[in-house]
Amino acid sequence: MTFSDLNPSPEWHAPERRRTPDVLGAFNLIRECERVLPLVCDPSVGAEERAMLLRAAEKLYATLGMILAGKN
């Protein structure tokens, strides 16, 4: 299962449960990250760009690991 498979429930969009723009933006950004990360394996992506993507992904995963471990 991927993050993109996690479609928000209908209650997510209900008017009485409006999310802040930051929360909605963060949710959409995470989905975009998942969509873009396969570029790391794309042969048309150059070595410099691949390294840049990997550094960003490593930082993201390290931060998520700390948050999930309760060390935020």
C-alpha cells in the first residue's frame, strides 16, 4: 500500500470538518513526494539530479523517523 492509496474518508471533506490550508497542503505534498520519488530509478535522470533527490529523500525519511519514534 502506498500513501496515495490512503484516500481520505468522506468526513475529511465535510464542511464541519474543514482542514486548515496547511494540513491540506501537507497532505497533498506528501502525495506528490511519493509520485516524484520513482525518478530516482529513471534512467533519463542524470547522476547529479538523482543525488539531489536522494539527499532530499534521506532528510525527509530521517525527520519522519524521528517524529514516528516520538523524538520531535
